[in-house]
Amino acid sequence: MYGDRPRTPRPPGPYGPPPPRPPRGQRLVPFIAVTLAMVIAADVALLGEFSEKEPAPAAVTATKLAPRENLVAERETAPPVQPLGKLRKPSVFVVTRKPLRRATMEKVVKVKGIQAVELADAASVTIDGKRVQTLGVDPSSFRSYTPKVTASSDGLWANIAGGDVAVSFVLGNDGGLSLGRSVPGPRGQLRIGAYATMGMGAVDAVVSRDKARSLGFPQNNAIVVSAPKADTATLRRALLRVLPKGSQVAAINPVLAAPKKVTQWSSGSFMTAAQLTAALQAGAGKLGRPYVWGAEGPDTFDCSGLVQWAFAQAGVRMPRVTHQQWVTGPQVPLAQAQPGDLIFWRSDPTNPGYISHVAIYWGNGKVLQAPRTGDVVKISPLSTRNLAGVVRVSPVIAARVR
């Protein structure tokens, strides 16, 4: 399985004041947001340091915390965090090359449709040998922008406030990062405090802003924007007009204008028999190769990395991650699935609507897949548990998804 964002190399570039230089081999890589579908937009929370925050409820007192649904590591005590307030639906996620200034934020909050903005610190760091896009946040306010299961867990956010890292369910469960384990981070050990998918495709891990700054993250270089009723494309254009040059805006929960007509799919919209055969043969040629979270081949793969690599051998340009591959063509009934179709599952308890796994339909009720850490590329029986649907890939549509 694979997390929310591409693992392709990111170009270097300034993302704010240079932090102290980490030890050799553990240097931070600038965090670059990626577009998450065919449109670009992002969702934000409160304005954070640049405006008056809403009145906060009384803080949760430090107390012994127990695991919740096996998603939160046990901890004796943790700093207080504010209880969950109003949930905010994130729309777009923004990453800038330099720290955001007050004057810029004042322009951002005036953009039509924006209801709330949350300031954060973003960087790409190495956690347990894996390159992970990580966000430094205020646990008390940022929680309102996450999926309900994640947002409502006091223990999760208290662990983050206490210095732990929360990793996405896919990274933790399938990437081999067990709860409570201490793993190598950018500057020493990081404790895995929780599994929590934040619902933002470019984010696979979250720490507190205090922890982020101790790790040398750039400061104030990211925001989450909540504009639940705004058309995503319009919102993006408006934000780019007021944000610094080079800023990136990625969709979280896109809102699109109503289509003018229903798309008609002709037989020529899909892969040819020769392309399907080439993709299936390429994938089958990797049977027995190990699963590695974030791997794109040719010797190791995660679930969506295997799909992308196999289809590339057939001349089909596929996007990198599961939720992007979910929109590469029309959905078809499972009973009509054909070899080469993509099968998707939703199995993330922290974000039940999230597409968390993909496999290639092999035929006769079997799929070709890269399952999880400790397993290998294999052909196995198709499971309908947590099945999200079946997609028939259109190369033209797939090439447009970013």
C-alpha cells in the first residue's frame, strides 16, 4: 500500500530561514505539496499566529492515556490539549518557498469563500529510513481540520503535544512502524505515538510545532485553508494571486462546478488488448519482489508503485498514489471487472473514506498486488472486505491526473 503523495525526488530550494544543519545523512528535504486529483486546492484551519483565535474551551488536564481502538500508543502522562471544537472541512493545502508574512496572511483570509486558515511548518524528513512528508502543527487547533475519528481522539493529540510523531495508518500499519516504537528521525529517535491519517494527501506524519522546530523544520511555510463552499479551481487561482511566487496549492476536498454534460466513454477511451497484456505481464514479472513503503520499482514496490510501474511498461502514464489512481477512469461493477482493471479498498479506520490500497485485477477472482511490509508481490484471491470499487483505466484521463 502507499500513502498520500508521490515519492519522486523533490528539487532543492529555500523554504524559509535555514535551520541548523542536521547530521550528515539526516538533512531535511524541502516539503513540496503535490496536486491530488485533476484540480488543485486545499483546506485550512484557524489563522494561528496571525489573527485572534476563536475562544478556546477549557484545556484537558494531563492524565494517564490509554490506547483508543489500537490507534494510539499508551503514555503515562501528556501535556494538556484543548478539546475538539467545531470540525472544519479542509479545502486546500498550501506550501510556500519562504515563511508566510503577516501581510500575505491578511490577503489570504480575505479571499472569497475562505472560512478559516491554519498555519503550520512543513518539511520532508527521514523517519526509520523512509522519506516522509511531515507537518508541524498546533495540536489543539489543527485537530479540527482532520477526519472525525482522528480529530476526536484526545489521546492522539496529547501524544503529539508530548513530542511523539503521528504517522498515517498506511505508513504505520503497512510500513512497519509499530505503535510506541522509537525509530531514527532527523535528529535522534522519534516515538510513534499514533496512527492517524490527516485527510491531506501531501501529509504522512504530524508532530507538534515545538517538536518540528527542534528538528530544524522551516517555519510558517504551510497553511491549511477551509473554504467548503468555494469552487476549488476558482479558489486556487485567487490564492495564487496573493501568495508568494513559487507557492504550491494542493487539493484536499475538491469542490467542482457542475459539469455541462455527461462524459461519454467510447471503446477507444480505454487500454488496448496489447496494452493490458503488457501491463499484466510486466507486473507478473515482479512476483516475489518485496513490498517497501514508498517504493516505485524496479526491484521493490508498494501497492500503487507496482500499478504505476506495470502500466508504464505498457506506455500508460499513471499517477503515483492510490487516491489519484482512483480517478483514472470510470467505475464499473465488480461483476464486470476485466483483467487490467484496478481494484480499490478503503481500510483506514482513522479516515474511513480514504482510498488506502490498490491492486490489478488478474481475472478469475484474483488480483496482482504488493500487499504490505513483510510481504511480496503476489497473485492472491480478491477480497471484498472494505472494497471501494473497480476502475477501468483510461490512458487519456490517467495522464491528466496530478
